[in-house]
Amino acid sequence: MDPLFYRPKDAAAVLGMSRTAVFRLIKSGELRSIKNNGYRLIPAAALVDYAHTLEAQASMEVA
């Protein structure tokens, strides 16, 4: 079973970016996250949504 939530470090690896970049995206509101018992967690669906947003932006830039 795939994880439902990712820690920022793991989300960064999935997205191919740094942990700092992930926190920057969270702070800007571009990447959804939750805080649970002091841990920052990123839903797997939020990673997929962010990837779709990037794809849409890229296709708009090409057009």
C-alpha cells in the first residue's frame, strides 16, 4: 500500500526537489499540508495536485 501522507523530506524526494523548497511551497500555499502532533505531513493527493498544477503551467507557457 502506498503511503497516504509524506514527511517533507520524503515529499521532496518524490518531487525531486530540496526539503527547503517543499517548505517554501507549503508556506506559499502552493502545496497543501497538515500538522499532526507536531509533525508536518503532506497528503499524497496534494503531491499529485501540485504535479498537475505544474503540468498545466508548463503547457500554458508553451502555448
